Amino acid sequence: MKKKLISLVLASAMCLTLLAGCGGSTSASSSAPAAEPAATEAAEPAAEPAADAAAEATGDSDLATKKVGVCIYQFNDNFMTLYRQELERYLIEQGFAKENITIVDGANDQATQSGQIDSFIADKVDVLIINLVNSSSAATVTDKVVAANIPLVYINREPDADEQQRWADNNWNVCYVGCDARQSGTYQGEIIADLGLDAVDFNKNGKIDYIMIEGDPENVDAAYRTEFSVKALTDAGFEVNCLDDQVGMWDQAKGGELVANSLTQYGNDIEVVFCNNDAMALGALQSIKNAGRTVGKDIYLVGVDALTEVVGYVISGEITGTVFNNHFAQADGAADAAINYLTGAGNEHNIQCDYTKVTQANAQEILDSLQ
């Protein structure tokens, strides 16, 4: 099944490009200067992960004795559910024993997660994979894990550039595996830009009037998706007008509530709804329908993650587009990075994967790969 998935679209989406020391931040003001996202919709096929050869050299039996601790910021998150399921599956496929893989729910509370990390350290796990609740806690977490001499792989929520520079300066066994959120935001904006002003400017004021529903302000993905979705429009020569910008915390119900409020306040002036993730886009879709609006006819809606349900709506035209947040490539890359530390192969400090733009043109292909 995995080979089938990779052969369809994930191979083109996966790009374990090693970018030491570069990355985002927990806020736009503290981020390193942003590189332009890739202009193409998919990356070149990735080379065979180095961890495969390393695992073969040590033998599956060695990995079977290693204890892996995994901290997820919150189990009640659509994307991270897919991520952790694939992570566990791939770790077992690579030779780890299921009973030696412990995945815990941080319940979106940093104090809870910090206690879980302390427990993993006391249990002397061999490697830690951490999806931080708060990216701003990275320095504290790094210090305690490094002091315990445990390799550390951060996932999904990227520590800022200064923190990543510490890893490089001290040659620590710490890295981040994830996608460049600037690229996902750019793809969202391009999906709208490709429609053309005549198709989007329903009120004929010469502008694209939009509302933005953001994720968690602590997550760099939210800041970058917000910034770069709009930047893609202005770079394409469109004049934009932000009618509303609210924080939905990645939550479907909250996203729906915020969009409903905006539709009540701004009515038909809203031409585009940008959501930082698909869960909020699903909530937005329900509110749009409740308001008597129709996506593709008098309003447009885009998300990020390519959840199966959302891709289905893209195919039917009920959602304009989404961006495939490649949980396969990210989860497998995180596991490969953990294996590299355990086998002595080591890693660069920032390992990046690519997103894929999803529209009606390729949605069925993406959906087939997810099933």
C-alpha cells in the first residue's frame, strides 16, 4: 500500500532537502528572512532516504530494542491523527517493536507535555520525536533532552531560526522535519489568482475582498500561511482588501463560527475565505451554505492539509482548493531522522518536504493516493 501511495503522488511531493539552520519562527517578527517558496506544484522525486541503508547495516533486530517516545501536541487534530498513525506504521515497518513505541497526547497544554517529556527522559528512551504544544518552549525542551543525551527530532511546529542555530553551533543531535509553510500559503493564493480577477471580483470593485481564518498564533505555519496566501495575490498583481482576520485555533467548530459571524457582518462583500487548515475550511463550508452562498458561484474557499473529506469537496466543487500537507513524507522523514541518530549516521538540522497544490485538475489523483 505504501509503495502504491508513493508511486502515485507522494514521490513527487516528498523532498527531503536538507537545509541546515534555515527555517521559520514562532512569530513573523522574529523569523529569519523568508526565502521564496518553490514555484512548482510538486518537487522532484526524492533520493532514497539514507536511513534505509543505515537500518539495513544495523539490522532490524537492533532497532527492535530501541525505545521511541513521541509527543503529539493534541490527539484531537485531524492532520496530526493522520501523521501519528503513519509515523507508528512506518517505525514498525522499519523494524521497531510496537511495544517500544509510546505516543502521548499533550492535550494542547504545554505543562502536560513537559511532564510527558520528563517521564520519557526518566524512562531512558533512545530517541524523542516531539510535536510541541508551544514552539516558544523549544529552547527549554532542547536543553533538558540534550542534557539527558537523547537525540531529538522536532516535527510539525518549527522552532525559530535562533533555536535551530544553537543546534548547529553546538553540534547537537537535534533536528526539525517538516514542510515550509510559506509554500502552502503561496499555493493557496495561487489557487485564487489562477481564477482571474473577473471570476473572483463579484462586487466589481477591482479588488479581491477576503476574510482570513488563522490557526494557532504559536505555530509558524499559521503566520506563514496567512502572510504568503495574500502575498501570492499581490505578487500576481491583484489589489486585495482584508475584511476580517480571526484566530480559529485549527478547530472546525470555531472556524465555522468565525466565518458565520463574518458573513453576517460583511455579507456579499466577502469573495474569498482563506482558512489556515482544512478542519476550519470544513466549518467555513457549513457556514457558507447556511448563509445561502455557493462556493464557486458567489464565493471561494481554500484550506490546507488535503483531508480526504475536503479533497472530495474539491472534486465536487464545493471547496475551491486545498494544499496537500504531506503527512506521509513528514512522518517517514521524522522516523528516518530518528534512525539516522540511532545508527550514527546523523542529520542536517532542518529537513524539508514539499506541499502539493490541490485543485479539481488533480484532486482525484490525490484522493486515490490517500485511500
